[in-house]
Amino acid sequence: MPSPNLKACLCFIIFLCSASPAPAQKLEGTLLVDSLIKALPANKSTRRVDILNTLVPEQRRTSPDSALRFAREALAIARELRYSVGIGDSYLSIANAQESLSDYAAAIENCRTAIETYRKLDTISIAGNSKKETKIARVNNTIGVIYGGLGKIDSAFHYFRTAVETARSGRDTAVMAIGYNNLGAGYFMIGEVDTAMRYYQLSLVLRKAIRNQQGISESYQNISRLLSNQGKQDEALNYLVQAMAIKEQLGDKKGLADLNANRGKIYIDKGDFTKGLESHERALALRKEMNDRRGIAASLADIGSIHRSLGGYTRALTYFLEAKKINEEIGNQIGLMNSFTSIGSVFLSLHELDNAISNYQAAREIALRNKDQKILANIHINLGIVKSELGMADSALAEFQMAIELSERKGYPGLQATAEANIGQLYTVTGKYDLALEHFNKGLIISEQIESPVRLAEGYMAIADVYRRMKRLPSARQYIRRAEEYAKDIPSLELHKSLYWSMSLIDSASGDYQSALTHYMTHIEFRDSIFNRDNNRNIIQLQVQYEADRKQDSLKQVHNAAIATQKQKAAASLRFWLTIAAATLVLSLVVFYFYRRREQDKLKAQVTQARREALKAQLDSHFISDTLTAINEFVENNEYRSASSYLLKFSRLVNSVLKSSFQASVTLEEELDFVDTYFNLASLRYRPGHIRYKATVLPGLDPAEAVVPSMVLQVLVENAIKHAFTPKQGGDILVQIERVGDTVRCTVEDNGRGRHDARLQPERNRPSMGTSLSERLVDTWNKGKGAGTFQTIDLKDSDGLPGGTKVVFSFPFITY
């Protein structure tokens, strides 16, 4: 399934470079800020205005609130002094700070005011080298970045091109480099990667020529992101490392946050989820320090995508919804589009298809307005998966093919591989195995080129499944081993759940039922972990809090004990004799306790032995073989609903058996539910209705409260299925439970061939053990609880021949 987290397209939103330091500036980062603050004159002067405006582009990277205060102070002084150039600069500085604070409408308005102010001047000369064209070009770059961040791409391109032309007329290399960089980011967003790379490289050449470290770092970052998008992860990391070294030197928190987010995406593509999550959490922490709301929303979405990939759907949805809320509040259309896509993918994973479709459609509307081809390709894939789930094969195929066309034209190899894999899955379900293998292999080739271990594991797993369906089991085993090799270092619960399920099916088709059960149980463990992990984390948090509270209580107790010691000294003699008396009493209780414990241990051992024998009888190899064979037949006949239903029953049965192995007693309700599940599976080897089962609890007994020996009814029902009936002659099994005074009486009756005849024709040469096991369970149970009875009655028909068996037993009524 494709990853919904595709917000890396909008790279230019991190490059509000219109106010970058001049090339001749030798002090940068924190050192520059400290030096400028020290150089601020105390009086209101044009110099103070200029220094305050120079502070803004540096300060807004670490503290946008402080930057806004500097800019507003500069504007107030410039107005008072009627310093026109300073007024224009101050409006631009305010816009820069407001953009960092996500106040986009106000930022654009202040930019336009700055342009109007500059245009009214005939000439501009600041420090002897700044020009009117340079000022206006910087403002146009700023407006373009803001529109790009809001997803208004056409407007962004207009202002970027205007900035480049204006800077060229003024012969300002630094501002031209900014314009080229922003144009590259815009083309990257709409999928024109070759054009984007050309502009990035041109910007990098200009920035190196003027030794603009901040700009060089940003160019490295953009090139890294583009290479990563093309699947060239090692090259991308190389550029990213160079960019981070510069950002560290400059103390640029905003830049470091963006680079950490990019690094996280690269690690995820390489299959290293641990490093990926660490990088994204570092980016989120930095963005929270700066109150960068757009960046916070992006980091929340990135972290949510990782949790979704690892199967933590609840946590993923929490992150996605929080990101969506922020994007709505700040009017970030690109972020909102990504939020809809991410939320839709969570609902798709949970098979809530209506919710998935509504979110994908909302995302597609925004993507179409903003011409975001990468998001559109991803949405086509997700809609194809939904339609496939709904049985709309032709419509699903059309969606996948549109995704492939977009991916090939715009250069998105990861999405192309995903679309090919989904087409393969579609052909697999419809039985067109040759076509399925063709598309799976296409996806594998692309996955190998971009070095994506997750996609490779999924691809090999899918091919193994096709070969299993074709009954080419050696090939199936060969490919599933390759999938296992790639999956072993990938901490994705969802991936391992699917892997072990595939291995179980292959083992079952090969007749290796013991291995099939082992792999199926591992599959169940991963499946349960997906849904329980969030709850487990909450439990761990509660435990940590409990330990902290307990530690605090211990400190209080120590303090109170110190006070109590002073009072206790006055009654030392009395306490001595009380202690002797208490010790004598405790010793007597201990002796009595260990005596009782020894007797209970003996009884517990008897119960455990009986339950172990019952457990062994329940999960014998014939039962496992019959069940898995029947389920496999459903799969081969494309009866997926029946296969899914009986697999769920088998899962519940195995879980119940494992639970019973650790419990001496269960509620009557749990026991009856377990027996019902067992009967449904055990009767699969007979024709429908051949053997019928019915359980009745008479009024006056609440099944949810009454406690019974674990497995006692199931053993008897199993015994009846195995020995009372033949493949030709079926019958009925009736269970009746009632409360009689202070006891519970159970009756298990069948109208089969009876014990005498069954012994003459034992099924599979296995002796009947159910009655003796059940009797031992009841006997050991009653020894611990009170008197009870157990009786086996041979029934006869009207001709006096064996006509069934009735078992009646009772035990004390006990509730939890």
C-alpha cells in the first residue's frame, strides 16, 4: 500500500530567502545577531532602523516573535524620521516575520505596501551598492514563496519570474539566485524534475560565486530532496550532510528542522524506521521551539505516516487529525491536501471504505486546483485500492494505470512501483496469474533500482502468493524466503503480519500443517500487536506514573516514620511484648498457611495434568490438518468470505486454547462460546447438517457469572463428534445446563452409535478419552470446591440396541 505522506513536494516554502544577508556580510547566524544587537544605537536614527531590519531575516529563523517586534520598531522609527527606504524595508521585514508566524494574508499585504513604497523613490542607494530593482525583486520573491506555501502555484511562478527579471535588470546575483532556487522548487512540486534540477544547479553556481553560505546550504537541501524523490537515496544523503553542516555552523533552527525532516524521509525510504522517526521527532521539537505552525503540521503528518506504516493506526490518525486542524487554521491548502490523503489511507487500512473515499476525493479536488501531479498519482493508487476492495476491477485498473502514466511522465519511481504491484494484486484476485506475475516483476525491477527494501519484501511476497495459487509450491517457497530476508530488518508489524500469513498458507498447501500452525500463530501475534500496541503504551505510561507516585509515597512514609520514632520510644517496653505476641500469632498462621498450600498444590497439579491432556486432545494433528485443509479449499475456490470467516473462528479457537492452558476455570459463557467455535470447525469435514449441536441454559442460571472447569464441556462434545457418529450416519449433540440448589448440573447427550458400538469401530484407531478426561476435570475441581457427581449412561433405542450416550455431572455453583 502506498505511503500517503507526500508533502515533501513543496520545498520552496522553507526558503524565504528574499532577505538573505548580503554577499559581503562575513558574520552569520547567532554571531551576527549578537553583533548587530550590540551595535544598535540607543537613539532613534536611520542606523537603528537599518540594523533592526537586518536583524529580522536572521532572528526569524530562531524567534519569529522577536523578529516581528524588531520590524515593527523599525517601521515606527522610520515613519517618525520620514526615512522612506527604511519604511519600505520595515514593511518587508514585517512580512517576513508574519510569514514565519503563518499570518499569510497580512504578510502579502505588507509586501505590496513595500513595493509601492520603493516604486515612489527615484533612486535607492544604501551602503553604496543596493538598488531599487534589488529591493523590488526581493519583495517579489517573498510574495512568490508565500503563494507557493498556500498552494497557489500559478501566482507563485508569476512572482518568481518577475523577481528574476527585476534582479537581472539590476545586476544583483544574490537575488537572481534566490529566484532561480524558488523556480526550481515550484517545478519540482508540479513534477518537472529535470527543469527543477536545472534551476537548482544554476542557483547553486551563483551562490558559490558570491560565497553565500545560507544559500549554498539551501541549494544542497533542494538537490537532496529531488534526488531522494528519484530514489537516489545515498546521493541525497550526501548532499543533506553538507547542508546540515552549514546549518549547524549558522545556528539556523528552521533550516535544521527542515533538514531533519528530509533526512527522516530518506531513512524511511531505506527501511530504517528507527532513524526516520528520530529525525522527524527532532524536526518537530525544533519547529515547536520556533512556533512554526506550518512546520509543526508537516512534522505531525510525517510522524503519523511512520506509525501508520508500522500498524499503529490509532496513533497515526491522532497525528493526522492534529495536522489537519493546524492546516485548516492557517489556510495551508497543500498541507490540508496531504492531511486528507493521510487520513484516507488510515481508513483504507481499517477497511472503512466510505470514509477513505470521502477523504481521497477532498484531497484530489485540492490537488487538481494546485496541479500537484505527485499527490494526484498517489490518490489514483489509493482510489484504485478502494475500488478493488469494492469489486470494481475495471475501474480500479484504470486508476492504477493513470497513476503509472503520471509517475512515468513526471519521474516518481516509488509510486510507479506501487501502482504496478497493485495491478498485479488485482490480476491475482481475478485469477489472471501470468499478468499478475508480469506486473509484480515490473514493480520489483523499479524497487531494486530505488533500493526500497519494504517494496522488495512486499513484491517477493506477492509473487510467492501467485505461485502458491498456481500450485507451484517450490517456487512459492523460494520467493517467500526472499521476502523474509528483506523483511527481517524492517520493524513493520503490518509487513510481518502479511509475511507469516503467506508462509502459513504455503505450508498448509504443502501439507506441512505443524509449520503452518506455527506461522499462523506468529501471524496472529503480529495482528494482535497492531491493535493492542497503543493500549500497551498507555498501560506502560500508567505503570511509569504509578512507580513515580509510589516513590513519592515512599519519601513521605520515610518522613512520617522519622516523626513516629520519637513517639514510639516512650512505649518501647509495651511494644516489645506486643511484638512477641504478634510474632507467635504470625508463626502459627505461617505454619497453617504452608500446610494448606501444600494440599492446594497437590490438587492444582492434578487439575493441571488433566487440563494438559485435554489441551493435547483438542489440538491433535488430525484436527489441525482437517481445519486448515478445509479453509485452503475455500481459498482455492475463491470463497474468500467463507475462508475469512473460518480463519477468524480458528484464530479464536487457538487463542481460547492458549488461554485455557493457563486457567483452571472460565465462565460458563466463555466455555459455551468456545464449544460452539470448536464444533463449527470440527464439523467442516462433514456435509452441512450431518451433525447438529445445540446448547441450552435453563432459566435461573446466568452464563456470564457461573464458573465451570475449563474445557470440561468441549472435551465431551469433541468425544461425541469423534466417536458417536460415522461419515454415513449423523445425529444430534444436545447440551443442557441448569442450576439445582447450590450446584450446577450439566447434561451432554448424543443419539449416536453408543459406547459399545464405538469401541468396536474406533475412528482412526484412537480410543475414546473424552469421558475419562472430563470426569477427572470434574473430580479435581470438586475436591477443591465441594461435593459433586459424574455419571455416564448408555442409551438404547426402541429395539434395545445402543442408541447414544448421556453424561450427567454436577459441581458446586460458584461465581466470580
